[in-house]
Amino acid sequence: MIKYIFKRILMLIPVLIGVTFIVYFILALTPGDPVTIILGDQATEQSKEELREELGLNQPLLKRYADYMVGLLHGDMGKSYKNNLDVADQIMERFPNTAILALTAILIAMLVGVPVGIISAKHQNTILDRISMIFALTGISMPVFWLGLLLVIIFAVNLRILPSSGFDTSSIAAAARSLILPGIVLSVNSMATITRMTRSSMLEVMRKDYIDTARAKGVSERVVTFRHMLSNALIPIITVVGISFGNLLGGSIITETVFAWPGIGRFVVESIKMKDTPTVLGCVIFLSVMFSIVNLLIDILYAFVDPRIKSQYKLK
């Protein structure tokens, strides 16, 4: 197991190099001068040159990229062009908010998606099954921006029972109310995916001989469903949940922007507008590492769910 974890960590290194290389050069080739954005159009050429010298933007592109990677190897993500603050500190300041939102969304997705998928499988080809599949297909294709806007209009503008933006941490109740709308919006796509995967996994397990054997022994349908069916259908479901959670950590940009959520997603959008290359790169690297860690934890969790996988780790 330790050897496997170490191998996965080593595999992360070329991924990060490739990601940073692509993002760095895309940002460099996009229109706009970060110096002009920072100082404004009214700034003198002398002040622009001084700032460009200070930021190292007068160096060749490959030299700037190499310098950034050397600093990254020493744990330095650089300073933001916008406010000259450490990028790492700003990321860590916002990541808890993104993590809380992502955890809320994946919890909502699981609490709805898994039961609906089980009900759909247990009532295959009935009206309940058709309704759940319509729900799943609609959820997968649901445009997040318009859904968020619709919920804001209904619950924040018209009914005025939920806040439309921000994260109020003045109390637990206020924080919970702030999480409801963005959490629901962010969970919809994952909820639909989990529903479909739960249904298909349950249907596959339901056809196994040991299910008929358990019923023949007089085991209650509830025990058959949860102990024999669901427990043996967990591997694909865990995979989808883990991948969805990783995507939610890095893919909540639209939701955080719509609800003015103080997380990394909104931070990335603001940094891209400012052509704040160190900040964008720092966020991309951090989210890539978090996504890889989530995938690694999923693989380790497999060993606890399926003993056969655990034995394979031991053999390695």
C-alpha cells in the first residue's frame, strides 16, 4: 500500500509540470498587459517600466517560467500582481470556504442521488424509474448559472427567506442559511450522476445468484437491499462520489461567482481578469494537488470496501 501511494505521488509531478506549463503560456499569450491593468491607462511609461522590472515581466517568457518553477520547488508560489501578497496565504485563506461548499454539495448529492437511484433500480421500468431518469438527465444538462439565478429570484428576491450572496459566519444558523442556495446549485450535476450510477450498479448486482439465494433463505427485503445489494454496488458509487467531489473543489467557479462566494473559484476568476499569473498558477496547482489527493483517498477506500482489492495491495 505504501509503495502504491508513493508511486501515485511521483506520478503527480509530471502532471503538475504539464498543467503549469500550459496555463502559464496561455496566460502569457492572452491579450492585455498586467502592468496596465494594475496601474491603469493614465500611468506614465516610466512607472510602467519600473513595475515591469519589479515584477520581472521584462524577462523572456521561458526565463520567467523557469524562475517560477524554481521558486515553486522551494515552496514559494510567488506574490500576487494585484496586492503583492503571498499567493499561498491567499489560497489557504479562501480554501476552507470552497471546501465547506463542496462538502455541502456532495452531501446533498449523496443524500438525494443514492436513495433515488436505489428506488429507481428496485422499481425498474415503472413510472418511478422513468421519473428518476428524467430527473437524472435534466440534472446532468442543467445550466448552473441559470439555475442559480432562478433560485436567487425565488428565495432571495421574492420570498426573502435566504441570502442571495456571500458567506455569513456570524453564527452557525447564518452560515447554514448562506450554504443552502449555492450548495443546492452546485450539487445538481453530481446528484444526477450519482443517481444514474447507483441505479446501474444496483441493477447489475440484483441479477447475481447470491441475491436470489438470500431471498430464498427468508432474508428480509430491507436486509437484501442494503446489506447484499448496496454493499456490493458501492465501488462504482464511491468512484463517482470521489470524482464529483474533486470536480466540485475545482469546478465551483460559476457557482461561487453567481453567489459571490469567497472561495478559490471566484478568486481565480478575479485573478484571470487581472492577468495575475502567479495567483492563477497557484490556484491551479493547489486544486490539481487536491484533486489527486481525493483520487488517492478513493483508491485507498476501495481496500476497506472490497477485500479483494486489499489483497492486491498486499501482494504488491
